[in-house]
Amino acid sequence: MPYATGFDREKYIEMQSEHISARRAEIGGKLYLEMGGKLFDDNHAARVLPGFTPDNKIAMLDRIKDEVEIVICFNAGDVVRQKIRADLGITYEDDVLRLVDVFRERGFLVENVVVTQLEGHNATVEAFLARLERLGLKVSRHYMIPGYPQDTARVVSEEGFGRNDYVATTRDLIVMTAPGPGSGKLATCLSQVYHESKRGIPAGYAKFETFPIWNLPLSHPVNLAYEAATADLDDINVIDQYHLDAYGEQVTSYNRDIEVFPLLRTLLREVTGKEPYKSPTDMGVNMAGYCISDDAACRHAAEQEIIRRYYKALVDERRLEADSTISDRVANVMRKANVEASRRAVVGPALAVAEASGKPGAALELADGTIVTGKTSDLLGPSAAVLLNALKTLAGIPDDVHLLSPAAIEPIQTLKTSYLGSVNPRLHTDEVLIALSVSASADANAALALEHLKDLRGCDAHTTTILGSVDEGIFRSLGVLVTSEPQYWKKALYHKR
């Protein structure tokens, strides 16, 4: 299906800025704004809301950057587990540093980081905190609270939030962000409101969570795609019963917001003397649902994202030799959305290539709906082959024209096998791109093909075997949305990750 825009970016930036300003005026003091999802590289939102750019949120905050202070929090457990950001291929630990750098490069104030859910002493966590402090960042420690969030009497006490370090901020709009979900943003915000009240400083809380989109139905594919994306957290979308009771309006929320709402309401009542929110939906400031310009385009994009999440779960489980818990959850989301893996247009052609050749195959769908394939040969792996074939198609180069001659490929193969100890002589995608770049100085077709690399961004691809880290990284860098069958080409007990 040709790609279509379904989201109005400019309308979103305008509406979102106005709504946050209005909420600040209502609070009348410090506003702790929890930012769900990614602030400047929200690739999930860009995939399910075509037209939403990954930097939409930060573009909105750019308008008021002199009033904003950004605080980054992360879960101690994610450091211990060395959790990886799937879209970037880096650990949450490294992403904390990356976030600080990128925010500062854009002119935002970032001085504070918060480690959450500390429990006992862990050498790995303490080493990272010491590193952050050596880099000049202010580190605050927040601890596990027994009974959180149900035991509100304990949580809203000196034994609960009172035990956490106070984060000394200097501005009145504090944006709380993190490398990913489950990092403790909400608890950090609520802890800060508690500490501000102890100091006699008026403070409030609001939430900027793009998903689930509250004014889209529970079963809308865009909301279901969020459920698939957070399957590892066992999040589920639910009807906001508090909102239904208060206003008679059925809106979408998710389980963690519903679970924590009694705490939020109790905290705000105890520290401010009033209850500003009647429901979890009330505390949100998300305007994304009002900016969908083509519902059909967003539905299609979200359905494709659900399928991609399913394949990712299958591959992760195969790599880790884990059980099917996560893929089963995503499969359940697929049933809710009434989609099957076969709806992913590149799957069938890739499998057909593999069946016909008896070797791994790949397929890639271009923006106009054209599907190109690649097969395994003595010179190229399927990922490299489909990449070259896609570039030839985009550049209008005939199929029988070789962008890389065997004479150009064979020296690279010799280097790999004779000197670098590789058992696989076929070229990976990175090696193909280097060879293509070298050829471009003397070959007009190679130069023309290189010019079309940018046109691969947002394209879907599928391979019939699990990708190695190199090919996976190249596809990620090019913006190609690749999935794989959960199979290794060769049967072996050890596979390099």
C-alpha cells in the first residue's frame, strides 16, 4: 500500500503548546509535566501516525525553552539488566547520557538525573551514578516504597516520598522524561510535588502521554499498537471508569494510570487541599487525537506496527531462548485488531524467494507500493541484495546492470576470509554500501543509486532469517522498518548477536 500522510504536524504543535500553557496557568505554581514516550525521537509515534515527525514534541517545547527545565529519570533495575533501547540498539544507561547531550545541544537546561526504585546496594548502579556525578550532573536517589501505589498512607509520608532525595530545580515548568517506559516518571513527579509542598512551594502535576490516545476508541489500531509496544510491561488499554463516572463519557486510558490514580488524587488533596482531577484522563494534556487528518492512513500504519512488534517479539525470544510470553501477548493484540502476519506485504515475497532458492531471501516495499526482493548468492547475502535491488529500482537502473562488479566484491571477500577470520564470504549491507560509495566516483549508475538511499527511510522490509547486528544496524540507520522470521539460517547452538 502506498504511504499516505494521516497526521497534521503543525496543528499538533500549535494545539499542544496552547494546552500546556493553559494547564500551567491553572496550576499557578511549579508544573511537573510527565512526558510519556520519547521527547525528540518518538519513532513509534512517527510510525503509527504518518505525518508525526519524531521531533514533534521537542519542536513544541522549543517555543518555551527558556521556561523549561528537563529532568531525566531511569530505573535502577534497567541499569542492572542492561536494558536496550530497541530502536537505537543502545543501553538505557548510555541513552541517559545521549539524552543529556541532545537536549543541551538544542538549548534546554538539563542538570538533574534521578535514579528510581533503588533497593539495597548494587555496584553496577552505584558505578553509573558515580560516573554521572563526575560528568557534572546532579544525581538524586529515589527508593522502592513498600505498598506503592496502593498504600497511600505510607507513600504520602516521610517513610515514602519523604525518604527520596529532593530534586532542586530552578524553573517553573519541569519536564520529566526517561529513556523508556517503566522508568518511574510519575512517581518522581509526585515525589517532587510532595517535597515542594513541604517547602511551601505551590506545585502541580500533569501528564503528556501520547498513547493511548484518550479520544480514540479502545479498539482503534493506533491504541492497540501502543499495547503491542508495551507488551513486555504487560500494559493493557482500558476504559477510564473514573472519567465515565464523573462525566458520562467513555474514553481510553491504560492500566497503570488507572491503578495509580487513587494515589495521585490523595496526594494532591493532602498537599494542596483540593482535587484538581476527577479522572486519569483529566490529568493529561494530549491533543494528538484532534490532529489525525486521515484515519484510514493511521489505521493501516498502526496495524503494520502491531505486526512488526509481533515479529520482533518472536525474534527476541528465539535469540534469548525465552518462552513465548511476550509474543503471545502481542498475538492477542493482533486478534483484537483483526490483523494477521500475512497482512505485512513483504512477508509473502520474502518467503517465496527462500522457497524457490532454498536459501534465505528478503523483500522490501518502496513508498509507491513496489516490492523488490533479494536472494542469497555466492557474492551477497539477502539483505545486501535487496538493498542494491531497491536502489536500482528507485534510480531506474535496469535489473541486468551490475552496480558492483564481481571484481569489486572479490577483494573484500578475500580480506574477510583470508585475513579477518570470517567464515561467511558474502558481503553484508555495510560492506556493500562502502563498495558502492567507492564505485560512485567512477560509475554514474553507482552514484545515482547512492542518491536514493534517503528514499528508503520509512520503507518496510522482511528477511527469512534473523539478521546479524551489522545488517540490523544498517537498516536502522537507513530508517528501514525491517522484520525477520524467527529462524537462523544454519542450525547451531551458538549464534553471534
